[in-house]
Amino acid sequence: MKFPQILIRILLLGTVITGAMAYKNAKLAPEYRGVDPQIQPYVDDFLYLAHGHGLKFDKTVTVGFKNINQGNIVGLTTYGFGFREIDISIDFWNSSTSLSRAALLFHELGHAYCHRDHDYGNGTKYGDADKSRLDPDKQDGFYEDSCPVTLLFPEVVEDNCFEKHYEGYVTEIFNRCVPW
């Protein structure tokens, strides 16, 4: 390989790395090995339910705890080069109920395993979470009791909603799932 070709490749690689690092949750490699043991039962439940909906995933998502320090964000899914990884806020985990934990994990696993966005129905995206609730044109993304119709709502679904609409949430999260 000639010197100019090597230099061009190095510059391209540097540009890709710099661009990736511009995102707050960019990662060049997974931080975790497997799934944290405290989180594993929630992942097992998700995978069991997915299997019941005829879904099979060829790859494994890694999941662990960290201090996220990005405002109100309590979970982040990273789509890396050849990997997907979920960060869960340790502060949220330590102060939440098992239902809130399940709602958060199913939300993030929906992103990671199913490539789902913050959407519902046929792919209608939620806007800003607060504005979605107040916008009469967006009421189709909510049940009559004001609970979101999906766990992919851009906030952790409240415990009472998770309990009340569990079956609907499980069915909806696997709609339009593109298995990873």
C-alpha cells in the first residue's frame, strides 16, 4: 500500500472515531460482559415473551449499571459497530420498584433487540413526552386513562399503567420488531 493510501485510511478512521465520540453515549466497544446478574431475570422474561411471539434473536445485548449523568435519562441503548449495549442508571435502579425496573428494561430491550423507536401503532413517533400528553392530536398514543399505549413512550411507564396494561404492552412491544 502506498503512503497516500495509508494516510487517507488513517484520516478516514480518525474522522469516524471523532464523529462517533461526538455523541454522548457513543462507544467504540461494549463496556460490559454479558448481563448484570440483577438485570438478568428481566432480560430472561423479555426473551421468553419474545419467543412466545415467534421472535428469535441471533445476537446478545450486553447490559450493566453506570452513572448516566444526562438529565432525566435513566436508560440508554447504544448501537455500536457489531454490538448493542444498554446502560441502566444505578441511582434509578436503587430507588425504583420492580415494576419500574421491568418497564425500563423492556423499553430499552425493545430498542436493542427489536430496533424499535419511541413510537406506537404503525410507527407514529411520540414527540416530547410532556407535549404528547397535552397535544389533543397525539391522544391516539394514550389509553383513555392517560397511560401510554406502549412501553416505548419516551419516559418510564408508571407502575399503575404497567400493571393495568401489561398484556397490551407485551403485545405492542413486539409489533414491528425487527429481530437483531
